[in-house]
Amino acid sequence: MGPCQILEGMKDYIATHFGTQKDCARELGVTPATVQNWIKKNPRGILKHGPEIVAKKNTTWLQLQGEVMYREHELRDLMPIRET
């Protein structure tokens, strides 16, 4: 995986299910800054909205959880390596 792909998993998930990060924020009743926080710092924050996402979008809890877990792995394990 190249450095430019590191952030794409969670961004792609949001794009697939909401279109844009602004649309995601609007649909879930949060600010665009909150969506950015899910991508850059705290992917678990999106799980608060999991029931609504699973009910309204073509996704499952397992897919959502998998995206969150992988993003945490990227932030914890891959990002520090990339920056050195």
C-alpha cells in the first residue's frame, strides 16, 4: 500500500455510502469537522451512528466495524512508520 492510499479506506466508505463528507455530516446530524475527526483521529466515533447507518445504507455492522478497525490499525501502526 502506497503512502497516498493510507487515508482512503474510511474516506471511500463514507463516499460510497454518503457521497461526500458534508453529506455524511448532514445525514447523521454532526458537523463536517466531526466526520474529519473520524477519519483522522477517532474512527470509533462513527459507531455511535451505526444503527442509523446500517438501517439506511447498504452496509452491515460487520462492514462498518471492519472499516473502523482497519482505520485504527492504519492510524496506530502504519501512520507512525510512514512519517519516519
